[in-house]
Amino acid sequence: MRRLRSLASVVALALGLTACSAGPAPDVSPTPASGPVVAFYGDSYTLGTGASDSSLRWSTIISADRGWSEFNPSVNGLGFVNHRSDFGEDDLPELVIEADPDIVFITMGLNDNFSYDQRADLIRETITADLTRIREALPDARIIVVEPFWYTEERPESVETIIGWVEAAAAEIGADWIPGASRWLDGHYAGSKDSWMASDGIHPNDNGYAHMADEMDAALAQLDPAL
């Protein structure tokens, strides 16, 4: 059983688990646009929790810049395992599949660190099951899997383990992989001189999401300039 490396990490994880509690999946439709439908399967960092307006979350910024029709049913606190039972059969992968998108972003894994010690095997199995399910249901969609985000300088060993599982599952289904996202907020955590975090100390603020959008733009340009 892996343990967190410091008391600060324990406190940060407890705060994250409380602040990222899940709720019912939102009733959302793709935003009107002339470009492809792009679906986002994520947690609070893709929902945009902490931003002053949903238009300032990273997913909406990159979608608007590209003329994409954004479908973003992401939910606070959601993980590959965490809070999945809250939604029954109509879970977020199913909502993504029903939207019949041209492109799918998968930005999951942060919240699973909170239950890693108790459910590691299930987390690994569900990562593979989710990505396989989406690929089989959407054989023509481009799937872009992003390294799970993280939000504190201290990190449990589980962060790197889960990153490895997600990367391996992405490779198994032939998805694109964007590395490094767990480090996009490095040096600007809560309490730092130039913090990019909202008042809750857990989620990015507008500046943090703008930086994440810049990082995603650069990653997509490297992956495929046509995106």
C-alpha cells in the first residue's frame, strides 16, 4: 500500500475530495458551431470549476478558437472509479457516445488518487474498460487522451502510477496521447507568489485555465497542426 509523502499531501487530498464531490451529470448539448462535434470526458478541471465563467475554461477556449461544437458533460469529483455509481447506466462515457462526436478528449484520473489505496485494481481495470468501450462505440472518432491533471507540489506515488495506466490504455486503443499535463500548473499552486488557483485552493482560476488552454494549444499543434 502506497502512502502519501507528507502531511501536506494528506490535507490537500482531503480538501480535494470534499470540494470535488460529484453531482448529477448536467443536461448539456453541443454548443452551436460549424466545425466538428468534440466531446470532453472529464472532471472538475475540464468542467471549469473555479473559473468565473464557463467560457473561460480551457475546453471552451480551445473549442471556440477552432470553431468546434463543444459537448462537455464533465462532472466535479468524477474519476474512472470515484462517484461512478452516482450516474447508473447513463454514465459519462454513455453520454459521450450518444453525442456521436468526431473527436473525444479524455481527461480523467485525478480523483482516482483519493481511493487508490483501496481500489487500485478496479481503477486500472476501469481505465481500460472505459477507453475500450468508447473506441468500440466510436470507431471513426479521433480519441485524444490527456495525462491526468494534478494540482499540488506534493503528489502521492499513485499519480505516476495512474498516469502510466492511462497512457497504456490509450496506446491499446490507438488513441493520441498528450503527456505532461500533470505539470501544467507547476510553480503556481495555491499559496505560491503567482498562484493560478481559485479561492478554494484546489481548482484553477481564470489565469490557470488560460494557461492550460495555451498548453493544450501547443500540445495539439505538436500532435497535429490540422487540429
